[in-house]
Amino acid sequence: MKPFLTLLLAVLTTLGSLSSLAADYTDSVLRISSTLQNYNPSQPWDKSNPRSRRALAAVLDNGLVITTAEMVTNANFIQLETCDGEFQIPAKIHTIDYECNLALLEAIDADGKEVIAKLKPFQTAEPASIGDSLDIIQIQNNGTQLLTSGKIRGVDIVAGFAAGHYFLNYELKTSMQSAANSFTLPAIKDGKLAGLLTSYSSKDQLADLIAPEILNAFLEDAADGAYKGFPMLGVATSNTKDPHFRRWLELPQGKNGLFITRVLPDSAAANAKLQKGDVITAIDGHAIDKRGNYQDPHYGTLFWSHLVRGAKKIGEPIHFDILRDGKVLQVETKLARAPEGIIPSHTYGKAPRYLVKGGFVFQELTKSYLEAFGKDWQSRAPLNLLDALNHPEDYEKGRDRLVFISATIPTPATLGYESIRGVIVEQVNGQPVKDLPSLIAALKKAPANGIHSLTIDEQPKTIYLDATLSDQVDQQLVQRGLPALSRAKE
């Protein structure tokens, strides 16, 4: 037993020495608490029940603190706290990007700014490599630092907080302990900020991290106070794996690429004269394979979108090799933000526009609204609204937004129409509806016969609303507690 006890003592001594040598980051991170309250998708004048989150934020230069956008989206209250619990600092959002899932915070008052100014800011790290080790910082309730090491086992382009927006992500193999303030956490490499944790699976012992390239691009853009966001090409694509599809495209042997299924109007792709049916074979000299991947010199195989959203900034040039009708062409354009389109991918940070008229609840369609139908929203949401999401080009003409009736409150003005919901409004009194403000303006005008006529996309095709009766119902709804009949501004 004596040799074993000697060995055990030596191991414990070594572990203690390693712990004492570990860098102390307690003066470079802050606890963050937020109270979030989203708008109710079915009752846009109201908000859902508030919920709280706690995490760790990393201190940067200029008194700013970085966390994920998800941590502070639709926040009613944000508070920072030093690790020792001595100072509580009310904070506000300085810059936020829901697509890349990053947010900069700043103290509201001078005292809070003074506290943050005395902390040690992180510098951001250079890109890591597969196999590199990172340390994830946690702070326990008693203020003790807990560092968990993990190795990068993969790098990929994944969708983050806002669905449909893909960015560079590290996959870290690690075994983390349960600790407070762990909704999102900083990851460190050689004493520098190398990423922010966005999720962790205790079952698989895998953590997802926003990569340093995305952190740096976000911070560089925000530095001048005029944040522009990440560029977008503005295309929808499909792969060219299917051999029959390849023959139809007349793709030569060994030639691969991405087939363009749609080009968004007024986008960088449209400015480059890219067309539906083109095949992108290379971007900035990087050959695109049949799955849409390219060979990154640092990470290896990556999805093509990183060449636009991550490797480039708004206003920078980008070059394409394309195949069109069997001919090889080269085009160039400057990157920009793609137009939002008639159906925004999210409404984070915005109050939804709506109108209640006579009992009909009108809203503008968003992907967030459809996702509120639950896990199986792609089969549970109204089919016509799903079709509009999947084929917006069929609905764009004459519209800036897609207005629909989300619900019908039983009132004397909606008698017989109680089952109408999820229908798209095309016209009011013969006038096209291009967005919710245009609907509000049309309904404010007194109709010639005292009856508003609304054209919708489903049977009965036209519904009628008595103008005088609907005005009376509106006043009754307000008296019964409806806070406002409309919101025309986001």
C-alpha cells in the first residue's frame, strides 16, 4: 500500500500545482443576467411570459462586453456582475447581430463603465486548428473559476440562432461540469478569446462554439459604430450530385458546382447578372464540388457559404466561375446585404406589426410566426403560408410584405367568418395590399357603400366588413382591455 499512497500523493500534488498555475480569468469575465420577453405570435399586441438566463460574458477593449445575441434577444433587463459579486452593473445592448448570434453590451451609467474599465480585456485569438485545445471558462456560485479543457474535433458551417443563417463553427470534445451562469461561455486559447459556446451536449460531450473568424469580423464591423452586418450573395442553390441532373445540365466529366435555383432581386448575385440555371463552379478561385464544398487552406473541406459570410466583408469584390448553357463564364460583383424579402427570416428585436379590425387580426408573415406552430411546424402550419415561405417569388409582385389574417375574434362584425384564419389578404376595396401600413390606410377610407370588401387567397375569396359596425367593435375591444388596435411601425 505504501507505494500506492506515495503515487497518489504525487498525483494530487501535481494536480494542485497545475491548478495553481492555471491562468486566472475572473477579472476578464462578468456574470450576465437577462430577463427576456418575446412577443406572442398569436396575439402580437401582447408578450409571452418573461424568462431569465444567466451566462458569462467576456470583457473587451473600450469597456465593451461580448456575449451571444440569443442571451439578450428581446431583453427587458440586462445586468452584469463581477465574479466576486461586489458590483452589479445595469447594461444595454451596444451592437447585436441575430444572424451570427453575437452581441456587444455596455454599462448604462458612469459607475458601471468605471468598474468595467478596471478589468482586464481579452484580445481575440487567431483561427485554431483541428486537434487544438481550448479552455472553457465557468464561474461557480462562490466565485471560483472552473476551467474545462477540450479538443477541437471538427469545423463546420452550421445554422446558429437565426434559422437559415450559416456561419463557421467549432465542435469541441469536452466533459463539462454543471455550474451556474452557463447558458453561454467564453472559450480561451493561449489566453485569448477563441470562441463563445452556443450549445453543449452532456450525452455526447460535445460543445459548439462560434469561431474566432466570426468574432473578429463582427468586432471589426462594429468598431466604427456603424454596424453593417455580414454580406449575403442572395441565391438559392442545390447540389449537383444526381447523375441524371448532371447529364441534363451537360456538366463535363470532372466539372462540379452549385446549381442556382433562384436569384433574389436587388442582391449581389443579381448585380453580378447571375441567373437561375447557372452552375457556380468556382468562387475566388476555389473550386466548388458537387456537394457545394470547397477546400479551405486552413480547415479543409468547408461549405461554400463561408467564402461569402466569414471570409468577406460588405463592399469587397468576389469572383465567380460559372457554367451557363454549356459555356464557361467569369463574373464579378461587390458583396452587399441581401434584401430581406417579403417574408423575414426572424423578427428578433422588432415589435411585430399588426391590425385588429372588427375582430379580424391582420399580421405580416414571418418565418418566426410559422415556427411558433411547434416542432412539426413544416407540416402543421397553414399550407398556403408554407407555400409562400418556400416559393416567395410567386408572391413578390406588388408586395413588400405578405399580409394575412392570423385569427378571427367572434364579434358581430365577423359573424359567419369565425373560422377564417391563415388566409392571405390580396386586396382591400380593390386596392392591392403591399404591406400592413397599406392595409391600415385602405381600411381608414370610408367605402362607398359602407362595406369593406377584402379579397383573400382561399374560399370564400371575398369577405365583407361593415365599416360602421367594425368601428363600434374596435372601441368595445379597447374598452375590454386590448392595449392598442394596431402597430404600424416595427
